[in-house]
Amino acid sequence: MSVSSSTEPIRVSVPVHAPSVHVRAMITWLAIFPLVSVGMLLLAPVSESWHPVLRALVLTAVVVPLAVYVVVPRLLGVHAALHRRRAARRG
């Protein structure tokens, strides 16, 4: 029987808990507000004659998937990294 020695560094993981509902709400708002603002500015020139409900439909059809699948997960990842860094400093 031989014991294999690995040259890879041992990583110590700091447990990260899910952010509170309040933090998730703030992160979601930080994702949604800029997307809606930019979306409204970009959509305005082509949608002047559209009914407001149609404008809202088109805007949300783009903003919601973009926020849910791209922006919010990245912001949650940044939040988790900051939280891990802060927890590691405390030791």
C-alpha cells in the first residue's frame, strides 16, 4: 500500500450562508433598475406610438430573463466573494 502525495494546495473553505431576503432584494433591485432605465432609453425612439402595455411587455420580456439568468447570479457571486473575503479576514 502506498500513499500518494499530492502537490496541489489544500483549500480551506469558509462556509457561506445564503444572503438574507433583504440582501437578495437589494441585489435584485441593483440588477433591475439599471436594466429598466437603459431599456427604456433604448426602446423609447422605436416605441413612441406603441400602447404602454406593449412597451412594458417588450421591456420586461428582455429585462427579466437578463436579470434572472445573467445579472443577479453574477451580483450574488460578487456578494458571496466579498462575504468569504470578509469572513477569511476575521479568521
